[in-house]
Amino acid sequence: MADQRGAKRRRYAPEQRVEEVTAAAERIIAARGIEGLTHRAVAEEAGVPLGATTYHFAGKGDLIQAALRRSVERYAAYLDDWVAQRPHLTPEQLTVLLADSLMGGYAASRGQQVTEAELYVAAMRRPELRPLADQYIELGVDALCRYVDPLTARAAVMAANGLSLRAVAASEPPSRAEVEGILRRILTPNPALPDTLHLPPDATEPATRNQSRHQRQN
Amino acid sequence: MADQRGAKRRRYAPEQRVEEVTAAAERIIAARGIEGLTHRAVAEEAGVPLGATTYHFAGKGDLIQAALRRSVERYAAYLDDWVAQRPHLTPEQLTVLLADSLMGGYAASRGQQVTEAELYVAAMRRPELRPLADQYIELGVDALCRYVDPLTARAAVMAANGLSLRAVAASEPPSRAEVEGILRRILTPNPALPDTLHLPPDATEPATRNQSRHQRQN
Amino acid sequence: MADQRGAKRRRYAPEQRVEEVTAAAERIIAARGIEGLTHRAVAEEAGVPLGATTYHFAGKGDLIQAALRRSVERYAAYLDDWVAQRPHLTPEQLTVLLADSLMGGYAASRGQQVTEAELYVAAMRRPELRPLADQYIELGVDALCRYVDPLTARAAVMAANGLSLRAVAASEPPSRAEVEGILRRILTPNPALPDTLHLPPDATEPATRNQSRHQRQN
Amino acid sequence: MADQRGAKRRRYAPEQRVEEVTAAAERIIAARGIEGLTHRAVAEEAGVPLGATTYHFAGKGDLIQAALRRSVERYAAYLDDWVAQRPHLTPEQLTVLLADSLMGGYAASRGQQVTEAELYVAAMRRPELRPLADQYIELGVDALCRYVDPLTARAAVMAANGLSLRAVAASEPPSRAEVEGILRRILTPNPALPDTLHLPPDATEPATRNQSRHQRQN
DNA sequence: AATGAATGAGCATTCATTCAT
DNA sequence: TATGAATGAATGCTCATTCAT
């Protein structure tokens, strides 16, 4: 124990500590769910003393909120990057790439999808998490609006959420063919429908209108 | 005391007891989530002795499973009825009625949507619940397949799931106009896409294919 | 541990269990104060598992209340007995015996005096304990009213309370001579004062008037 | 940051800091009891950094002691003033004024009575507080000795302590009529008792005899 | 078969105290 | 000298589960 002093004494980097704990909480949520998030589990995962998890956060709720916000922020950064690298996409290209992204998630970033699902369910009981849920949805819509009309974007995001949920909750994830089929069905322009007036302008997320994307909400 | 035995016994057939407890567990999940489901809460809600909740169910997991299965079964009955009363619907009619059903849920049967969301998230950690999640999805698809092609049905169900989740998790539920718009965007036949071979026949839910709808799984 | 089974399995004597725990809580309060009363300390003192202290009492407050009520009840029984054995006493005899009783308490039943003091201070923050404090006072007054007029009785009880407090809180307990002197000063009839109308009849403890001595209050 | 040092330093003379903290601790004890006294609560109440409460006092016990000593000192000053303004009082006048003072306390300076009670109970477990308890008692006796013989003074102080305790701990404070009646019963000279040699001279508080009133004891 | 008393591991949280800065 | 970040033991309490009755 004496030889660990050097490691233990790495004190006085408060923001780093908070960051470590938040990241650990995020991993715990992805791995065991909010139900499995305990101060002890977070402390162990982060490699910090138990007290560190209660000292830096007022309560368990704050810890959950911080972890989920981190997740939203990473998702925002991921989408920004994704969109920036694909400035122009036809609906068919978008279909294929989106399906690929969703399918990739089934294996690689399952944690992201799990965390998103946990967020939605947690937000049902914890109103303070609802703005984060709003952001998760709005981020996806904003991204898709770069390629398709707003209504189609919303339809695609809702379906992508449903697919994501199914991917993590069902006995087997949907096949690539199904995902692609569903997304193509939604994203392909429909000549039978008018392009405009899809949505009344005030029908889109009034609750989060006055919040910038990464704004702290506490 | 001994002479009261006769009165105390046989008050309930065992199956009725199980039914009461299961129903109480379902209500608890809708009201407080799986997180809030405890043996004591269920016993109190059901008006049965504490022991009844542990005697008839092997553990908390079984109780959760039974409650969620009951929810699936009620959903199945609801859909059967809904479909039976509406033998023929145009896509536009389906759009309006489906939107109405979803919107009604935001107020009236919020419990159903909440329970469904709880099921999906619980199924992430409890593999034994996944067949129930499968069923929830498949029930919706089967119902919509009466009116539209299978791919469109799947697309609509995925979007409806996303909308449902948003309804219970977001700061504000989606407006009727938005819900209708999204569903119309998906359900309206798209002349630009072929009607047939939307999906390869083997891509649909292989995991639950050999399970009848109401089959017990334990 | 295996050989303790016999002892451990002495289950299903619920009232005895409650009694054991209550008695242990009383001893803890006398020995370490309410501040030192913890579920773990009580469990250890009673020789019962930790869960027994939280199972039989809704919360720490209830445990404290039960312990202090027990103390009041024992005090009531002690006074009943004391009075029954001394049907007639002159003021001088009462002075001597009361002083003896108080002095004896300084050594023998210090716990009683300590507990009484704990009760008074706890009642300042916990209104549910105030009826117990009322009873403690009223019991003493009722007992002394057998020998002297009500006002003298109240004066003597107030002074006895002060002496008792001093006995447990001061550097040194008051001497027997002082205690006797003070009590004699109060108990000896004062020819300069009228015997009657000492108190308006409604001025005496209206809060506890309608409570019998041992009544449960919860 | 370095250049702000000059501004930050010397904001307070150390003694003023100690004074602020002590005063805050006193207020906390009156408001929440010793049980509710924590370093953080005191620091917040005093408007000083948390470290100030641990830097200037060796431990929580010292902080409590300092706060209670402050209370004793204020009580001493109050009594000095009270006595100085009332050089001569008949027993009847003393009765009325003392009753008034006690009754006033039930509403106005309840904090004083609460603090005194906290002190007595704390002194049971913390021997270092006993001299303070001694002083509290002795101050009252000394004051009353200006007007009545020492034994009567002691009797009245003991009764006043009992009344004070009852005022803060019982369901209802004693009525003014009762307080006056009790004090009159005690303070009125009793022709049936000799005036002198009420107490042997060595029976009075030997433990604190050699301590001046305001002496530091640490 | 049915009950609920009993258990103890585990939980979130508080807090006096330490000590690097 | 003065601060407040950091620690971890300890607290009240919950609860799934066991099992004597």
C-alpha cells in the first residue's frame, strides 16, 4: 500500500476527478444499466475512493444526469463529425450508410444504443432527464435534415429509434436487409406526397427550442 | 384460531391468487417502473399477504416476467379487437386512426406505453424477457400487415415505437399533427418503390417464429 | 457458528423480540445517550441481528419512542409501588425519603435520571416525544399530591427535576444535605401562604388531561 | 491569483474569525441542537470557509465547548445586568419578575433555554463540559442570593431549571399562573423554618469554587 | 399449502477529520 | 497561515429471500 502513495496522491485535479467518475458512471450504465449504477460500482470502475463519487455529485441523480449528458455530448460530436464528412448524400446513399451505422452499432457501439434506451426509460420517472432525451432526438433530426425534408427526417429518426431499441431488446437484432428496407421505405421521396407543409412550423419540439445543443441544464 | 382455518382457506383458488398478484405487479410497473417493483409493494397493491408474492413465483424475475407477459397478452387482445372492428382501411384512414390511437395513449393508456418501454430496457439485461419484446413488436407488425405490405408495416411499427418512447420520455409529447405527418409519410404507398419483395422472406423474426402468440415461456 | 443454530432459531416470539430490542435501546440511551443510539448498537446490545431492529420498528424515531415509553412505564410502576408502600407521610418524612430516593439515584439508578434528561432534550426536537415528557412530569406530581397540596407538589417536582439534572450534569452531584435542605424548604407547609387556591384549576397540564397514565400514543 | 493574496489575507483578525465561528456554533445549537451541529453547518452559518472551523478548533468537541462557554458568558452578563438594575426586591416582587423572565423566555429567548438544556445533557457524556454546567447553576444561585437566603436561592434555581426544561420539552409550556405560584411557594419566607444555617458551608459546589467565572478551561 | 417473521447484504448519504497546497 | 478537496467509516434504511410454523 505504501508504494501506491504516488498514485493515490494525485490529488487536486478536481475536474479530472469529476471526469473520471462521470466516464465510469457512463460505462456502468452501458454495462449494467441505471439499475446497476451504485456509488460503489462507479468508484470501483473509476478507481477512485467511494467518497469521491459522493463528494463531487450532490446525489445519485446528479451522477446519472452527468453520465447521460456526457453520452449526449459524445453523440452530438459523433453526428457532427459524421455529417461533416458526408456533405451530400442522395436518399439511397443515406439509406445505405444509415443502415450501416445502425448495424455497426449492434456490435461495435452497442453501449451507445443501450445508454440511449436507458435514458429514455429513466426520463419517464426523472423529469430532469427529459431535456437530455429531447436533445438525443433533436440531434438526430437535425443531422438528417441536412439530407432530407424535416418530416422525412423525423420519420426516419423515430424509426431508427425503434430499430435501435429492437436491436438491444429483441432476441435477435434486425437483419441488415430489414433495416435497409425500412429506411429506404421512409427515406425515398414519395411523389404521392407534397414536399412542403409537411409539418406546421410550431409542431417541432417547442420544449427545447430555446436551448442550444450543448447547453448545461441543471 | 384453529377453527378459523376453514374460513381462511380456500378463499381463493390458487390461480386467482396468481392472477391478482400478476395484475398488481403490472400496475406497479406502470406506476413506478421495474425499479419500483418490490415484493412488499406488489403484496400491498394486490391485497394479498407478502408470502403470496414469493410463494407463487420463484423470484422477482419471474414476477416481472409474468407481469410483462400479461401486458403483452392484453396488448394482443386489444390489437385483435382493434383489427376485427376495422376490417378494411385505406392508408390514409390507417394513418389517422393510428395517430389517434397513439395520441390517446399519451393521456389515457400511458401505462401501456410505459410498460412497453420498461419491457424493452429490462430485456436488455434479462434475456428471458426478449421473447416478450419480440412479441410486442411482432403483434404490431401482424396487425398492420392487414392493411399494408409487410415492409411498410415494419417501418410504421418501428416509427410508432419511437414515437411512443418519445411520448413518455420527452419534455413534451409529439403533437398530433407531427404524429399524423410521420405516419402518413410512412404509410402512404410510394410509387417510386416496388410493392413486392420488400423483404427477403427469411428476414422476419426467426427467433420467435416457432412460438405461438400466448405460449408460456418459463 | 453451526452450533449456535439452536439459539438462532428461537424465532417466532415476536413480542419477546420487540421487548428485547426495546430494552436494549433503553440501555443504550442510558449508557450512551440518544446520540449514541444506532441500529447496530442496539442489535449488538440485544444480541439480535441488525435486521431485527429495523424490522420491528418503522424507523429510528419509533425505536427511540418505544424505549423512552418503556422508561416512563417503569417509572410509573416504580412510583405506584413507592406510594403504595408509604400511604401516609408527613412533610418532613417525605423530605427525607425523597432526598434519599434522589440520592440513591445518583448511584444506583443513574440510568433513570440520564434517560429522563435525554427524553426532555429529545422532546425539544421531536414533538412526538412531548406526551412522554408530560407524563414524566405528571407522574411525579400525582405521586406527591398524595402527601401535599398540588402547588407544593408541582414546586417539589420541578425542583427535583432540576436536582436530578444537576446530579447527572454537574461536576459533582449535590450533597445529601443540600438536597434535603432544598426539599424541606419546599415541602414544609408555609403558614404565610394560604393552603387553597394555590393554582387556578385549569392551569394544570391541559395537554395531558385526557390521557390515562399508561395509554399508548402513536 | 497570486496578486490577490494581499486582499484575501488579513480580512479578519484570527480572534474575530474564532468569534464568528463560535457565535455561529451557538446559533446552530439553539436551532438544531448539538446533534445538528456539523462543521459544514457552522461554516455556512458563519460565512467562513469550512477549513476555518477545523483550523481554529482541535475538534468538534472544542467547538461545542466554545459555543457553550459563550452561552454561559452571555447568561452571566445578562444576570449581572438584571441584578444591577434591581438592587432591592421583596420576595413577592422577585416572584413576579422571575416568573416574567421565565415566561418571556418561553417565547422570546427560547434559544437560551434550549441551549442550557443541550448543555446539561451534553455534560453527561462530556466531562469537560461539566464546569460549564456548574457555572450555569451557580450563576443563578449567586444572583438570587442577592435577594433571598442561599437555600431558598438554590431551591428556586432548581425549580426554575425544572420549569425551563418543561417549557421547552412539554406539550405546552406551564402557564404564567403556575410558574408564579411555584416560585411564590418557594420564595416566600417560611416562618416555620429557621433562616440561618440552612446549608453547611462546605456543601456548595466545591468543584467550581476555585474557578473564576469567565476563566478559560481547555 | 400458505404465511409473514426474520435475516443480512447492500444501498445512498453524511461527516469529522486529514493534509496537500 | 489558511483552505477546501479528499477520504472512508459509519449511519438509517430497503429488500429479496429464506424458512419455521
